[in-house]
Amino acid sequence: MNLALFDFDGTITNADMYSKFLRYSTTGARLIVGNVLLAPFVIMYKLGILPANKMRPIASFVAFYQKEHHALDVMGLDFTKQVIPQFIRSHALDKIRWHKDNGDHVVVVSASIDIYLKHWCNELGVMLICSELAVNNGKLSGFYTSGDCSEKMKSKRICERFNLDHYDCVYAYGDTAEDLDMLSIADEKYMNWVKVKD
């Protein structure tokens, strides 16, 4: 049996779904206040001063703090059905299905958040490792339960969940520098769908 690891945003999709979900799920006064609060961080991010793995938790806190978990979960399901399909790369879906037909364990490993990714993965019948929103008494705290799932955190959480020695071959698919650490633990690796040679 093989293990196939797929990044989500930019690899399975052709756009950043995390940003789209922020806009999809944040409206009214929170959107206005959020834009003001996040403005300096967005500038630092665009200037390369603030890395994406620091920007995402800040944006998530502003967007989701004290929101009702059930309501956002429903919104995540709607987002999965109405928005995500528009941005799925057909060849990525074909490759996922090829691995499943081969009997491989298929895992989406993403810095994106569980509130919508879990629905997409459940529908496709694949496993998920991602950034997870913490819930307290039915409301989102605004924090992540285990940090932003990118860079070294990807390979760390993969190795915590799977014994790589149990697989004949580990495949990994990514598209940015945030995926390099995940690709480093794979036997066969692809960056932007081009096979990487060791």
C-alpha cells in the first residue's frame, strides 16, 4: 500500500480557498472592522515581512472569534458545495481517484481550515490533516488547536499519524515553499504537478 499526500490550496485547487472562505463567511460590521484591524498585517504580508503561516492565524482570529460553531459549520458545508467545485483542478481530482483506485491511503494536508475542508474530504472519502479551529462551549475561540499546518508542521503531523515505514511508496504533491518539508519525506514528489528529482 502507498500513501499519497496532497496540499489543497493551489495544488488541488487553482485558487486560495482559505481567503475565499474568509470573504464568504464574514459579513456586516465584522467585515468592516476586520478589514481595518487587518490592514497593517496585510501590508506587512504583501511586503514579505509577515509570513503566511503567521498571517493566517491572525486573520482567522479576527474573522471567527466567538462565532457560533454550528452556524459556521453549516456555512463550511455550503462553501464546499457551492464554491470549491468551481476551483478544483480536474487533473488533481483524477490523480486522487487514481490513488484511491490503487488502494492507497489518500490524505489532504493543508494549512487551510477544517470548517470546510472536512466536508470536502468526507465527500471524496479521503483523510485530512489541516489547521483546526478551536471550539469552546459551542463557540470558536479564534485560535487553532494545533497551530498553522504548514511547513515543518505538515511533516510533523503526518509522521505523528502515519508510520511511513509501513508504506511501499509515499507520494507528495505541493505547489509552494510551504510544502517543501512535506515533499522531503516522500519517495515520489511533485511540485506544481512536475516530478521533482532528488
